[in-house]
Amino acid sequence: MSFKREDIRNIAIIAHVDHGKTTLVDELLKQSGTFRANQEVAERVMDSNDIERERGITILSKNTAVHYKDTKINIIDTPGHADFGGEVERVLKMVNGVVLLVDAFEGAMPQTKFVLMKALALDLPVIVCVNKIDRPEARPDEVVDEVLELLMDLDASDEQLDCPFIYASARDGYAKYDVSDDSKDMTPLFETILNYIPAPEGNPDAGTQMLISTIDYNEYVGRIGVGKVDNGSLKVNQDVVVVNHHDPDKKKKVKISKLYEFEGLDKVEVKEANVGSIVAISGIADIHIGDTICAPDDVHAIPFQKISEPTISMNFIVNDSPLAGQEGKFVTSRHIRERLMKELNTDVSLRVEDTDNTDTFKVSGRGELHLSVLIENMRREGYEFAVSKAEVLYHKDENGKKTEPMEDCYVDVPDEFTGAVIDKLGQRKGELQNMGSIAGGYTRLHFIIPSRGLIGYRGDFLTDTKGNGIMNTSFNGYAPYKGDINYRKQGSLIAFESGEAVTYGLFSAQERGALFIGPGAKVYSGMVIGQSAKPEDIELNVCKKKHLTNTRTSSADEALTLTPPRQMSLEQALDFIDTDELLEITPESLRIRKKILDPTLRKRANMKK
């Protein structure tokens, strides 16, 4: 017998990157009285990790809960980037409806489509919230039409098409039923959630059943499973069985040692949780996403979507350069291995494999952003290591032919740069599917392109569009191999000897290309110090000082002017490196180097090719 928990609503907030999800959640928390009146609240309080705060993106889905009238609203803030799509798919299993947030100027974006498709497939009701209506260039009415068109394209049912629209400014803290209404707070949004999103249902008298949708990790209690109680109830010290839909052999008896519910931003210990509650459980050692916790006398695994496979991999290698070990705290293969294994506790889309070489680990993920966030995190924690160029993971089809991952790539560019973008993506085996003009003198292009064609393209893209282009990608599937791609047209400038770079040496080097280092930088033989203007690599001595004679003094050196070196971010450096190069990563520096440092051995290896 099914029962509705009227005092609970479970919702997920979905949106494209940077459309204001996290800011909206902040406002809902503030206005529901979660914070004391005088409490200092950080902006975007849900983005707890440093990288999330700096880049303004959400990487991990977060749970929070607010109270409105007599109802508890569990809110899950989801990531908008396709690289973290694995997170979104699972989170939607816990909720009974979604709030789709759309920017009143940008309108529905490709990633919005990606997440919305998943929500519609699960038959979830949608509330559309048009955010940022305080922007001077906002065009809310057109955006509403765009969203309805998108829903039609995605074959939404009549009920889903009949969704409520709310207009809001999360930054200024108000929501309205109609653009012309006068409203001071978020009440219209709260009311719409209560009236439109169904209450969770389940059978309170059946055996316990709960699907684990996310994993949290804590140094003190280990792994924490988060999910929604589908049937029955959960109590502390209850004996349960853990099973998994995709792993029929798994059957493990365990005891629930601690139960938590979410209140505001905190986890609160509870003794018991009933149907529809979103809870966290600790004390089960190797709990995984997709596990079902059920009563021993009624064992049924809940089906769930398999986690999407990684499409891209790179090698993490112990740093063996001449400057190794000078800046990092954790440098050995044991340190790196332990840290990667720890990451597997919370990141489901990641794979870590040992290789034939004990100093090298193959790490696979969903995209460049996914892996670069891991690298940046490790670097901040004091790890020092080297990584290779990202490579895609190939598969074989039933006829034994090589297939590779393909991406849907949507590009919005000012009209005058369209030619350059089509040309570049064409060289990288991209096929133009569609092209149409959108507001403001922009053109929207849709390509299907091999994932490897996008590796290292972002830098070029920003240059070609003078920083005005927007590019979004999502995984399309595997297709037959499209042929070789030439990544980089220019070679590298390579340091010939070890030492410290001096102005005199750099001055003669800068005629050969763009430099990455300035005077005083430590260099070693085989280190890449710049990009050559020609296709081949050039070796240079940048530590060379001018010979002093009676008439010449070293102060003449000061008159030489150097062009400022090109400072690369982690992503740009990962994009830049070629297949025979590595990126050396320490807490303080990023250095590009050749895999083979010795010039003679390097030449021999090239001749063998």
C-alpha cells in the first residue's frame, strides 16, 4: 500500500554552467530562516571546495534542506558541466521533480538540454525558473519560447509541457509569477514547489529499501552513502543487506551504525528515517553508488543507470626531472598511488590502473576538465608528479574495427569569426551538422567531432574568436576512427643545458619563437622553454652569458629588452604538450619537458619513428 509523505518535497536544481543555481540555493537557505539573522554567510555557500569557488562551477552535487511552512524541502544542487554528467544522472533518482534554471539573456544552452533530457526520461515534473531578469539585456519572453521549443524537441509529455514558469533574480532575492508582478522575496518559487512537485511515495510497512545515489567521504567515519528511503524505514543498529542491481553476486550483511538527515548545510544525527527522507549512512566500509540497502527478509535490488564510461586517459608518472623533489611534499609512487586510490572513494567516473612500470599509473576520466580538476587538487595538497598528453580510449566494434568517442560540440561565435572556427574544427575532423544565426550578431554552429579533436583546441578557440566565443560539448557515442589529426603545427624550443636562464641567452632565443620563461628561471637539458615559430624543435642555450672584455661590461646586458614570457595555466599547458612531452607539476611550478631528456637518445628515438 502506497503512502505519500506530504511534509517532504525532494527537488534537484538543474541548469547550464553559470546560470545561477548555487546563488539561488543560497537565497532559498537565507529566506527559509536557515541562517541566524546575524550570521555571516559566504557567497555561493554550497561550492565548498576551493576550485569550485575560484572557477565558479559546481563539481560535486550537494545536499541541503530548507523548511517552508510545515514542509521540509530537500534540495540537491547539481553540476552543469557535461564532464560531471555522471553525478547528475544518479542524483535525479533521489528526487520527485526538478527546477530548471535558465538565464534570461543566454536562454536554453546545450548542457541544459543534456540534463533536462535525463529528467524527462525519468518522468519528473519540471518547474522552469527564468533567472537574472534584472539584467539590462534580459529577454524573458523569448527565453520562455526557447524552453518550450526545447521541451518539444525532447518529446516531453503534455503534462511536462504544461509546466509552470517563474521569473526570478537570485542575486536580488526575489521570484515572480509574472514579469510585471511586484514581489520582494522567493515566496512564489516556494509555493510553486509545494503545489507542483509531488510528495515522495512509498510503502511504510514494506521491508526497508534504499538506493545509494552519492558517496561522501570523511576521514573519521570513512565512506558515507547518501540516498532516499524508497520503502519501509531505517533505524540505527538495524541489520540490513547490501545488494547491487548490476552485480547479482553481491550480498553482504551489515549493521547501520549512524543515520543523518540534512538540515540547512549540516548533517544532523537521527535515530530513524521514514519513506521519502533523504539520508546519509555511515559505518558500511565498501559501500558503492548503485548499492541497495534492504531488509534481510525482503531482498530486492533497485535498478539504476550504469555509470558512464570514461572517454579520455592520461598517465600520472613519478617526477624524475633534474629538479624533482625540490618543491613537493609527496613525491614517491606510493604517495601518488594512495592519493589516486583515495579519489576513487568519491569519484565514480574515474578509473585508476597500474601499468607495467611501477612509477606510472593510467588515470581515465570523462574529459579534460574532469582530470585537470584532480591534478589541480593534488597539486594544492603538496603532490609533485608528471602527466602525459591526454589520449582518448579507443574501443573495437563487433567487426574488430577501431572506434573512438565522439562529442556534440555547440559553438556560439560572433559572425566574423565563423570561418576561422569552421576551418579549424574541420582540420580536426569535425563535421558541421547545423548552422543558424542567433541574437546579437552571433552564429550557432553544431559539430560532431572526435573527442581527441578537441584536445588542445580551447586555447586556439579563444585566440580565433578574440575571447568572444562560447563552446559547449557533450558526449555523443562511439563511431568508427576518423583518421590521424595533426595536433600542433609548431615545434618546441628546448633548453640545451642545465642552469639558470639569463637575459643575454633569452634575448637571442626570443627571435626563434615565443618564450615560456623569464630570466632567473631554473632550466635543465630537455626542458621546453618556448614554442618555436617553425614546425621542428630547436635546441638553445639560454644560460649563455656574454664574454666580458676590457671595453665591454656586463651592464650592457641591461639594455636588452625581453618580450614578457607567456604564462600558461594548467589547462593551457595540458593542451600545449605533444605526445613526446610531459608536464611536470609541482605545488609551485608547471614545467613542460621532453619525455627523453638526453638530446642524443631523443634523436635516435625520432629516427626510429
